[in-house]
Amino acid sequence: MRIRVDWRSSCSLTGTVLKWLAVPLSVPLALAIYDGDPVYPFVIAIIVTVIAGLALETLSDDRDIGQREAFLMVAVTWLGVAVVGAVPFVTAGVGTIAHPVDAMFESMSGLTTTGATVIDDFEAHSRSILLWRQLIQWLGGLGILIVAIGLLSNLMVGGAQLMETETQTQNVRKLRPQIDETARLIWGLYVGLTVLAAATFYALNLLGLAPNMDLFNAVAHALTSVSTAGFSPEGESIGAFSPIVQWAVMPFMILGATNFILLYYLTQGEYTRPFESEELRFYLGVLAVFGGIVIGILYVDATFERGLEPTIRHGLFNVVSLVTTTGYASTNFDLWSPGAKHMLFLCMFIGGMAGSTTCSIKSFRWLVILKGLRRNLFTAVHPRAVRPIRLGESVIDEDTVRDIFTYVMLAIILFFALTILIVVDAARAGNGVTEFEALGAAASIFLNIGPAFGMAGPMDNYHGFPITTRAIMVIMMWIGRIEIIPVLVLLTPAFWRS
């Protein structure tokens, strides 16, 4: 078989990304030196990633890539970075994440911003290891390739193709004529939001409103709230902090799941322009409606006796967290009534806006699907009518509509397939998993949410699942985060030889 994909160029560019991964690894290394903790986990990881990156770079000098090479690079880069991200966990040799499978689970969960964890005892780990968990989520939140395109001048060729493959949005050229300028602008917004979040959280500590939100926690939670990722150094997640912190975190989760192009308009003083976006109005409407329903269910639940403000706060916080795929928890919602938990389960399938840090199916696709269904009902009555699907003033072409329906169908099929695998493997291992636990865990893993229900609940972790299940979950997090297609196309013979 003659391979017609320039895999050498794809792997060479992946090597460039891996080589520069040594820069973020130096941050927890510096903290380890400051705290007097072992530095070898990060030194080894830096050596591994630099050697692997340099070796891959030698495969090709060609920086020009096409669509196929972009698909290959996206898939390989996310996998390669996750492998490097697991090295500090294994070499540190502490806790459950010292096992290679669990280290890979934690790293892939971090990079894909899933937020699911296998850590049993957070206190056993050094601050530097916990910071690396947070930092790898921050890198994955924006998209490791957007960071690379914005920072590395030798990735400019094919940059637009990479960004569109990475984000599944076709509007990356709207802000600047040069794609590297667009990437840097988006990266600048991301950094700015993160700094603002850290300053806000730490200010609450200085004001005496959040005693345990010290500088480390402020930075750690800023990294994973803006990235809609969900890792926390605290075993109780955001529930470990005062109510005002929970209120303060919500806006940053919402902003992180908002299209960064719309956030750019806000920085330019165009305060009304973002609300011209039909997708933004739909996204905010979903948060309001689902939040109102969950709050109502909790309010009439006789077993949930916490007063009006806690009811509103916990109901809205956890809806925002799951819709934006952040995965923080303000309380153990696994103890809520079945009605509330089923509403939270539905929240997992929504997602924020396209062009943001969020995962799941995304509000853009649901909006197009709803408009498509409404059009089908109209044409059933008026068969001669020609009625295109519009978002605002723009017409959505029929190829995009078909792609969206295909993607959602594939996502649902893979979700049910993972559910079956979880149930079957748990039965094989003699580990009882209920159907709802399996459904929640499958949705949470594949849609990159984080917490689910039962043994995967917000105050528990995924270590209770069999090791074979956790290995499968690693693959499914990877497939779900890069939007299915870049992985599936690699499995088709036509991709390689036609």
C-alpha cells in the first residue's frame, strides 16, 4: 500500500510542540524547588519531551500541511502531550496515579479538560504535582495547537487549517488577516481572563471572605475555571470554599465557554455586538432555563433543606458547571433527588459555544439541529418550499447541516457503546455498576465533563472502576476531546492511500 499522507510532516510538527512542552513543565519544577520537594519528576519529563520532540522534528523539514496532515497532527499531538503529561505522575511514585494506566488517565483527563480523577488522597501529593494537573488542563482548555500556532513562528504554514480542525469552527480568520496574529490574540484573551480570575479569587482571600483561597488555590482554580476543565487541588472541589467563591467562579466558567471572538468584541468596547449572536443567546438561555428547572426541583424537595440562597447557588452553579463541561462541584449533587440528577445528566450533552474552551456537543450544533427539525416540520406541510437554515444573517450550508447531524449521531452511538463497555467490564470484574452510574460515567468521560454519579460522583473518583475500564476511558476522552472525526478518519483506508 502506498501511503499518500505526508505523515513525516505531521509528526515533525508534533515534535516541535513536544519540544516546547518543556516550558510549561518548568513552572511546577520551579515550585518544587521553592517548596523543597523532589524535582526529578519534572526533570525527567523535560528530558523525555525534549528528546522525543527533537527526534520527531528530524523526520521532515516541510512545514506545509494539508487537511489530512492536519487531522493526523491533531490526533497525534493530543496523544503525545498526554503521554508526556503522565511522566511526572509515574516518576513521582505517589498515590494511585503512580500506576501507568492511572497516570495516563489523569493526564488525558487533564489535557482534554475532562476533570475526572483517580486520586484518592490529595494531601499525599506535593503542590508541584497538583499544579501540573492544573496547568495541563489550562493548556488543553485553549487547545494545545492554538497555543503552538500563536507562539511558534514555524507553525504558521497551515495554521488556519490546524485551528479549524482543532476548534471545529470556520471563523478563525475573522479577527486578523494573519492566522498567527489571530492565535496570539485569542491566547492573549485567554491569559488575560486567567489573570483576572486569579486576582479575583485571591482578592476574596485578602478581604477575609475566603480564608482558604490562598495564592496557590487562587492560581490553581483560575487555571481550570477559565479553561472549563474542573481539576481542583481540593478533594471537595469548589465545595471546599465559601459561598462567595462559588458565586465568583460562575462568571469565569460562563466566559470560558463563550466564543472567544465574541469576547474580543467586548475588549474593543463593542458591548452589544456579542448579543447579536443567536448562538450566544441560545447558550445563555439554556443556562437560565436548566438552572431555573433544577432550582425549582431542589426548592420543592423536602429533603433539600438549605434555604433560598443555597438552593439557588447550588442549583445554578452545578448546571453552569456541567453545561460548560467544567466539572466543578459546589456540593455532592449525587445525593440530590432523581429529578435533579436527571436534569444534570441532560446538561452534560449540551456544552458551551463553538470557538471556546468547552467540550461536549456544543450549543451551535443543537441550535442548528433544532432549526433543522423546525424546517422539516414546515416542509412537511409545504413540500415545495425552499427554506434555508439561518443563524442571524448567515445561511448555514447544507453540507454543514449534514455534518452536524452526522457528528451528533456518531457521538450518541459512541456514548452508548462506552456505556455498554462499562457495564460489561464491571460485571466481568465483579464490580457492581448500576445502569445510571454507567450512563453518567460514559457521558462524563466521552463528553469531557468530569464528575458523574455513584462511584464517579463529584466527591468520589474513577479509581473504583476496573483498570481495563479506565484504560478504555483514556481512549474515549481522547476521541471525544478532538471531536471524533480526526480519529475516525485515521481508521479509514482511503485516508492513507486515495
